[in-house]
Amino acid sequence: MSHTDTVTVEALDGAGAAEAEDAFALVYAEVFAEPPYRESADDVADTFRRFRSQTRKRTFRGTLARTANGEPIGMAFGYPLSSRTGWWDRVQPPVPADMRREDGHRTFGLMEMAVRVPWRRQGVARRLHEALLAGGEEERALLNVHPESQAAQEAYREWGYRKVGEAHPWAGAALHDVMLLDVHGRD
């Protein structure tokens, strides 16, 4: 029996994700302490200050993977981008106006996704991703991924994402690849 036979993936709204913040934070802190991220406890605290604000968005969606005994092993979250999003402003080279058009329903912004080491390469990330996108009607998904994160890069490409540019997602961040998925074009 593989690890994934005993893994459940739960879809959560903002209130549910807020209640499960400790589980999201445990996964995030462990995964993003690794190279190439090397996030500190302060970085994790900053992320979860934003998380608390994000979970209050009406359109927030999260997914949480747990073992049969309830141990959190993976998580993902995000929300549709509003017409006021600054995400596209940071993309280089600049993308065409039609690509950057947002209305609060067009594009799901995948903010974070992570799976703890013992459960990687077993389909957990794919299950988290599919459950996250299944919760909405967006035509596409957008994410930033560290170019040195080879496993994440490979997974996103396998799932149909394509690179549309590069960006520093926040002040002081390394240059990330910006990737876009046509949700309705997937198998």
C-alpha cells in the first residue's frame, strides 16, 4: 500500500482554511525552509499574516492533504484575481493587454502549494491542485514558481502550465517564472 492510499484531500473555504491555519503553516514552514527557498521563521510569519487576510476573501479556496491519522502533509491555496490585481504589473517582459485583463472571475491565482518530503512524487500535489481548481469556474490559473525548484517546474509543465514571463513577486524576492494554465484546455 502506498502513502497515497491513506491520504485525504479536503477542499476548504476561507473560514475552514483559517480554522486549519496551524496545519497549513506546519506544511509551509517545513517545505519552504528547504532550498531554494530557505525561508526563515520571520518569512513564515509574514506569509501567515497575509494568509489571515487572504482567508477573509469571499472567493478564497484552499486544499489540505492529510494522512489517515490526520497528519497534514500537503496544502494549496489561492483566489481569483480582481480587476485591481498588481500581479501582471510585475511580469517581464510585459504581457499583452488581453492576457492581463482580470475581472475577479477569469484567473485563479495559485498563491502557495507544498507537499512534505515523505509524500512527494505520489500524486498528492496533483490531487491538491485538481481539488483547488475544481472549486471554481475560472478559465485559467496563474502562479509564480522559483526557477530553481525543478520538481515544481516539471509538475506544472506536466499539468499544462506554460511560462509567460518572469517577475519578482514581492519586494526582495528572487526572480520567479510566471506560469499560466488554460483550465478548460486540460484533459
